[in-house]
Amino acid sequence: MPTTLRTSGEPQPMLHPQGPRFFELARQALSSTERGYDLLAPKFDYTPFRTPDEILRAVGEQLAVDAPFGDALDLCCGTGAAMRMLRPLCRERVVGVDFSRGMLEVGRRLTADSPGTASLEFVRGNVLALPLGPEFDLVVCFGALGHILERDEPQFVSEIARVLRPGGRFAFVTGYLPPVRSLHYWFARLFNAAMRVRNFLIDPPFIMYYLTFLLPESSALLQRHGLAVEERALFTAGPWSRIRLVIATRPRA
């Protein structure tokens, strides 16, 4: 069975009985990033590109120690899986930002009955130029860091730092570069090479790369933007034992 790799996980099955067929994935890959996710949205939760519930639960358990938060922001929220996790942890609201209308439409539907009392808001926008102010106690981003080009990472972090209140936190999962001899490493390198060839030959580009925003480089970038960085292990064993929860906090003064 074909497989793909998450940035910091193990190979996951590509084809699910309720997921997109091969020709649908090919059509997505030949579209722009935005259009591709519009097409994928109805079946996105049945693809390996959605962050697994086990990871979201583990992150939620870590964040719950410091809950409740006032307002939370989910960057590249997709179909709202992380928003469902965040809602019980927040008093006021959970805002999801995505540039795909299709993903936002599905997210509104799938999160409507999620537990919690915080209001849910969906905003179409660019995470490199957020249409929001410094109003969030918690910002998260899951499964989307590969859509941020390396040259845009400083702007991405700058926007996150800007929308955090003093004492606010940015939480995400990542990992270290896998061993060069591992299947994960070489699959990711080959995938990235194929995407670069695709984007050289076909316009508009589809931005999706693996092995991005890794440690320790991402930690150093966050620190350069004035955030204090903490790294935590989420799992002691199993397929996700290598991933890390990173929490970057904006100082209060």
C-alpha cells in the first residue's frame, strides 16, 4: 500500500476506504495549494495529512495543566480537529484561520457539536499576514508547517509573536532531523525533490515539504523573536516517540 510521511512521525497508510482515490490526490497535487485543499476538504479527515487524534489528545493533556485559557488561535486550522481539542480548554473563543474556503466550510460543520462553551470562529486568511491583533493567550499549529517555505519562516514566527498577548504561548509539534540511514529521512528527501521538480514545471506551485521547522533551528528562530522556548516529549515509546511538543512563551514584560 502506498505510504506518506508526516514531518515528525512514522509512515501512515495513504488510502482509506472513505478517503480520496489516487486520481483525486493527483488532481490535488496538480492544483495550487489553496485549490488543492479546497478539493481535498470533504475527505481530508480520511487522509494521512490530518494530525492523528492520539497526538492531539497528548498535546491537550499537556496544555490542560495551564488551562483555562481565554482566547486561542489555530493556524492552518483545516477541518478543525485541533479546535475540537482546544474548545474545552478555553473560556472565551477559539479562532481558526485557513486560506482554504473548502476546509473552513467542513471545519464549521465538524466542530459545531464539539464539547466546551467557548465560541468558535473561522477566518479565511494568510498566516503570514494575519488579520488579527495581539488578542490570544494560546496559538497552535498542527500538520501545516510544511506549507511554510523556509524563507517565510521568520515572517510566520513574527506574526505569531505579534498576535500573542504578554504571557501567551505558541504550541506545536515537531522533531529533530531523522537519522540519515532511516526510511523516514530518504522518503522525505525524495518527496521534497519531487515537489521541487513539480513546482519548477507547473504553475501555480503546490507548497508541501517534509522535514521543515525542525529542532533545534525552529527553537533558535523563536528565541530570536523574543519567545522563551520549552521542549517536551509527548510519548515515551511507539511510532511517535521522536516527536516533541514545543511551547514558546511571550514574556509578560
